[in-house]
Amino acid sequence: MAQQSKLRNEITSSQLVQELLDEVAAEFEKVLELRQRLTKEKDADKRGYLESQLYVAMVRSEVILNSAIQEWDRVVDEELE
């Protein structure tokens, strides 16, 4: 049990993990905002633009999230060595 607590503290104190999680949160906020705007937009051209922006935000979220997961795994692996 003490080992789990130690790992959890070290992961959450990892500066890079924190920065990546902050970026993920910001991108998710963009996704939610774009989704909300898209559901209300009637103009086809504006909808097309918003859809492209939503797609970019989702892909960017995926990339950042994958980086965060890789860094999380790296930190855990270092602790287990």
C-alpha cells in the first residue's frame, strides 16, 4: 500500500505530466465549446468551419493525451526499476 502512495505522489508531482494534463484539459474545453457552438449554428459555411475546428481539436487532444499516457508510463516504469 505504501508503494502505491509513493508512486501516486511522484506521478502527480511530475512537472511534464502536469503540463500535459493541463494541455489535455484545455483541448477538451475547446472540444466542448466547439461542440456547443456547432449544435446552435445554422449557417452551412460556419458549420463547416466549426466542424473542421472541432476535428483539429479532437486530433490535438488525442496527440496530447497519448503523450501524457506515455510520460505517465515512463514515470511509473522508472519507479518500478
